[in-house]
Amino acid sequence: MSFKTPNSEGTLVKLMNTIDSTVNYEAFSEKTVGNITYGRRQTGDTNVVSYVIRRNGKDFLIMGIPEDEESHEMILQSAKF
């Protein structure tokens, strides 16, 4: 399941089974906000920031532009799965 905002610089939110996931979790740096621990990675050449929570056999992935980081963290904090 995935959602994307209408404009190309929007935020992509994707939930997938770990077994089907293309996420290389080891490439992410761990960060904790509130009581949520997630992986964060920023790709300099594309100016995209990615976050992932791996839990219960699922990857919850968010990708977007760094300027929207506050919004991304709000989404991460509200994730329940």
C-alpha cells in the first residue's frame, strides 16, 4: 500500500511486508523521536530523505524532501502497525 501527494516534490508513504521490501535497513542511521525509533537516510545527489520503521514483519517507509522533515516526523510518530 502506498500514498503519494499530487505534486512531484511530495511525500511518498509506503507500507510493505518485510519479505517483499526493497529497503536496505542497514543503510539507515537510527534516530529516536518521542518513543519511536526509526531509520533515516538522506541521499545527497537526489536531495531526498527517507525514513523507515521496521516492525512486526513490515516496513513503513516515508520518502520526501528534507524541507518537509517536520511533517515526516509527525507521520512517523502517528504510525501504528
